[in-house]
Amino acid sequence: MGILDRYFFSFFVKSYAGALLLLSGVAFISKIMEYMPIIAKYEGPKDMVYWFYLANYPFFLTIVNAPAMVFAVSFTIAFFSRSKELIVIMTSGRSFLRILTPVILFSVLNAVFFFWFNEYVAYPQLKDSFTMGEILKGNADGNRLRGLQEIQFRAHNRFYYMGSYDQKAKTFHHFHLTEFNPDGSIRRIMEAPSGSLRGKEWTLQSGRIQYFSDAGEYQESRFFSTETVTLPEDETWFGGNEEYLRFEEMNIHQVQEKIDFMKRSGIPYIKYEVEYFWHWGFPAISVIVTLLGGIIGSRMRNAQIASSIGLSITLTVIYFFVMFIGKSFGNSGLVHPAIAGNIANIIFASVIVYMMVKYHQ
């Protein structure tokens, strides 16, 4: 690597570091301003405020990493192009791709690092910041509990169905339980429009129990106004009393655990499957925007900071827009989860291949 090559790479790294710190600082300040009215009313320990803001910062780095990469590569190439130094490097026998090779390698390492950083630092810290944010607002931790819908699961010889379950009140609606004999025939059916759950004590309201013989033949029905039965399964079997985490608070291991649990419980899990594949593909944005920014930057005649910032913001906004569209298609079942989670990468990579071909022509 010659002197100009080292200067080119050094200029890129400095531009990237400066953009990363500047953009994350802007996001950090916006978070401070957003919570100023809440902090003004908070009368608890001040340490909570400091830790809340610090817990958000890793996620800001994740969000601004891509636009910082685009800015750095486009501004660097445009700057060297305007000063004719890029022409000097290319006249020494190096192709444009060869000049970008150190930058591309840097972007690959950046993608690997941010995959680790996102999964083990940013997302767990965002979970803590959300919890602390609720405390600053005066809300209890119970706000993480939510209602569950369309619950169905099989446990040994029992099949459960509930239309809905309120994790806070521990109440459910549209309850149905079928118990089977060892040979697969029905032994008992319990139904109730509503009820409540405390541990393994299931209290049913205004329902009925149907009894069957050992051969599976119907025998009788018994109606009741209130009936409490003890069953081996409690709410942990279907995810009750479990913290609700937003997708951005879950790392890839937690998403996989959620998928495994939902499979066992018979709960639809396609949204989590889309999220799982997105976790694997998201860090690739570093490499993609670097290549795209490099190609576009080579067409820029003036090394204006404003134009480089505009390019970085535009590409990032388009990328995230396509990404969310793809995830929506995946969540609705229109596209396979693996494709839906990486549709932005697929489209942008196709654009890069096309632009590279046109560039060499």
C-alpha cells in the first residue's frame, strides 16, 4: 500500500469516526430533549437518570453506523477525486476496486463487530433503558406484561385452547380443555367462557364438563357456575407471566428461544422467524452501503460535506424503508422469512452488481 493509499484509508477512517460520534451525539441530545419533561417530574435517585441515558447510547451507535459509513466513503472518494489525488493513484496501475479494497475489508470487520455489539451490548442495554424509562415515568415493571391471544398447546394427554389471556389480571376467555386416554380416545372435555388462573389452580366460570367412558363414548355433562380444578400445567406453559420484550430489545438467542417456545406451545411464530433472519442479515448493511457509497461517491464532482451527508441519510432511509416493507411481507406470510428479513440486502446488493457492471463498461 503506497503513501497515497494509506492517506486515502486514513482519511476514510477519520471521516467515519467523526461522523459516527457526531451523528450518535445528535441522537443522544434528541433523547435528552425528549425526556426532559419526564425527568423534571422525576423525584427518584439521579443515578437512574444518568444510567438511563447511557443505556441508550449503544443503540444510537448501531443506528448511525450505516449513515456514518456512507458519509465517510462518499466524502473521501469525492474529496480525492476533486483534488486529483484519486487520478494519481489510479495512474499508478491500481483499479478503483483495488483502491477501495482496504475500505471494503474495514466494512466487513465493521459488520462482524457490530453483529457482536448489537447482540451482546446494544439490544440488552436497550432493554434496561426501556425498564428504567418506565420507572422514570412512574410506571411499574408490570407494564411489560401484556395480553396473549389464540393460545393452544398440548401437555402430555391434555390439549388446551384459550382465546385470550390477561397476564396482569391472570384471567382468560374462551377456555377449552380436552383430556385423552392412553389409547387416544377422549376422557373429559372442560369448557368455560371465562376464568382465572393462580398457579395450577384453574377457576372456571359458567361452564360445563363432559365425561366419556374408557372407550371414548359420551356419558354425561355437568354444568357449573364456578369450578376450580387443579391441573399439572400453569401459565409458564404458554408464556404467561413472561416479560414482553420489543424486537429491538431481544438478541438473536432470545429470538431463537422465543421461536422454540412458541413451537412447543403451538403459537404462530412467523414474526419472530422473520426477526431471526433479520438479525443475521442486518450487519451486512455496513458492507452494502460502503460499496454503494463508493460507487456513487466516484460520480460526485465536488467534495461537499452537505452532499455527502445528504447521500448517507437518503441511502439509509431508503434501506430501512425497504427493510420494513420486507418484514411486513414476511409477517403476513407473503414472503419466506429468510427473504423477508434480508430483502433490503438482496435488493441493494443487486443494485450494486448492476452499478459495478455499468461502471466497468
